[in-house]
Amino acid sequence: VSGDFRWQSTSPDHTFAFGRVLGRHLCGGDALALLGELGSGKTQLVKGLAAGLGVAADEPVVSPTFVLVREYIGRLRLYHLDAYRLGGADDLLSLGIDEMLADSAGVVAVEWADRVPGVLPPTAWTVELNHAGEQRRELTVSVPDSQRRAAVQRDLEALRGSGGPNGVSSATDSQGDRS
Ligand SMILES: Nc1ncnc2c1ncn2[C@@H]1O[C@H](COP(=O)(O)OP(=O)(O)OP(=O)(O)O)[C@@H](O)[C@H]1O
Ligand SMILES: [Mg+2]
């Protein structure tokens, strides 16, 4: 891992926009470990990932609470799992996570991945979300390769420069590139 960088989110829309930037840079075979307490915004981030992957806006992304894995089709297939709602690594394996990880046209995002150590490959992206106030979250991302890390960092800086947190409105998000 080439290193981490941090991002301050000040609203759910802002976390969505952050996820959308990451989603644009995802490649087939990528996995993401989403870490952070209850309500820190992991599912909100996945909504942004889906948008960045070009999942249609009329396919709402919801927490995989009752259905254990949700799949969304965009530029790549997005597999969304939540290790907290599952019992642990065995449940993920019996759901077929190995096949999902082997899908070269897929991306696997696992909430609470720290509960299932060793299931995701060491090349997984990690995003850690921490409460820093009612609407404020500190996001720490590590990107698996230095080239994409630089590109993601550049896009996040552009997002910040485009008006900062308050410039990221829900109107912008719902139009965006969700087609
Ligand atoms: N800056 C922010 N980023 C993300 N969510 C925020 C932010 N500020 C407030 N929220 C609120 O926090 C909640 C985050 O919920 P979300 O389901 O995304 O969390 P989660 O990490 O997936 O939780 P769980 O561990 O229960 O799955 C939402 O109600 C959202 O509106
Ligand atoms: Mg969640």
C-alpha cells in the first residue's frame, strides 16, 4: 500500500460524492474493505461507489441487511456485502465471496470487513470512516496502487476546490453521471 490520505466529510451528500470519485477509479477485480462504527456512513459511501460505477439511479442502493449480498450492474458488477449482518467469514465463504472476488468484471465492497480478517485480499482498498460530529466524518482511504492513488487524490482535491463541502449539493449528486 502506497499510503493513506484523509478527507473530511460534512454531510451525507459529501460522503456520496467522495464515494463517487472512488467508484470512477475502480477496476474489475478490486475489493474494498469499509471500516467504521454503526452509522459512520459505509452504506452511504457505497451509494456513491455505485454512482461512480454508472449504476442507474433508479436502482437504489440499500443496506444488505435482509438480502445478504446485493448486486448492482454498472460499468462493472458491484457486489455489496455486510459482514456485521452475517455471522462471519464462513457465511461470506458460503455466499460465494471467492467467486465474487474472482470476477474480473466485478468489484466487491464489504462493510465491517475487519470482522472477517483474511477474507479480502491484501490488495483491497480500505476506507475507514469515523464520527467527528453529528454530520462530520473523517474518511481515510488507502488505494492499492500509487498511480490510482495519485489520480484519486487529484479528483478529491478538485472536488474540494469545486466549492468544498457546501458546493456538493444533492441536486448535483442526483444528476451527476448516474445514467
Ligand atoms: N457526513 C456524513 N456522511 C455519511 N453519513 C452521514 C453523514 N452525516 C450524517 N450521516 C448520517 O449517518 C448515517 C449513516 O448511515 P449508513 O447506513 O451509511 O452507515 P453505516 O456505516 O453503513 O452503518 P451500519 O454499520 O449500521 O451498516 C445516515 O443516517 C446519514 O444520513
Ligand atoms: Mg451499512
